Amino acid sequence: MPDTLKLATETGEVTIKLRPDLAPNHVARIVELADSGFYDGVVFHRVIPGFMAQGGCPNGRGTGGSSLPDLKQEFSAEPHVRGTCSMARTSNPDSANSQFFICFDDARFLDRQYTVWGEVIEGMEHIDALPKGEPPRAPGKIVSARSA
């Protein structure tokens, strides 16, 4: 299993430390999708200041996922704080697929309800720089995402 995910955005590179110790199935899915090129060109369709930036929807609207089956939740006590990478889902706890979010700030009310799979260890300023909105008028893009 790789240690990190390199997320190239339009404003710079973000390094995410993967946490298979918390969510082995979700980390495997993120790596599989990233290394297949799934995330290349995908936008951050929901960017809420003080909360989080969400991306990973192939149609750019937060309504889709990959062709792979949804994942069973792997909730943990890991806190949702600045730089935490976690999976987005519907109201069904076992519906995470390809969408994820990165916390801008403490969002501890999400703890034990969403699957944490990584943490930003370099380049958080590039996530901070993403255009804001739900959706942003001109959303920031993932140029490429690859495991490293």
C-alpha cells in the first residue's frame, strides 16, 4: 500500500498521508481510482469556507460516483480537524464511493459518522485557495491524483 496521495491542483501540489490503519478499504478505493486517472480533471464542486472542500464526483455536481460498488463505512474516532480527508456519502452510512472532502477547520460533529482516510501533510494552502461556493462559479480542478 502506498504511503501518500499526490493531488495536483491548479494552484499547486497537495500531499495526503494515507491512513489504511483507519480505513483500509477506503484507502484502497482512493488509490485505485487515483491511479486509474479517475480524479484527473474532476472539480471541487462544494467549497464552504471554514468547513470543507468536496470533490470526486465525475459529473462535477455531487450527484455521482465511480462504476465501482459503494463501500461499507469504516468510521473511527479520528477527529475531523484541519487537513482531515474523509469520504462523502448520502444519508446511508454505507454509500461512500468516490467523493471525498478535506476539512478547512474543526468539524468534530462529523466524527464517527464519516470515514477518515487521510490527512494533508503538505500543500494545505492550495486547498485553502480553491474557489468558494456550492458550486463555485469557476470550480477548482484536480489536475491529477496519483499514489506515491
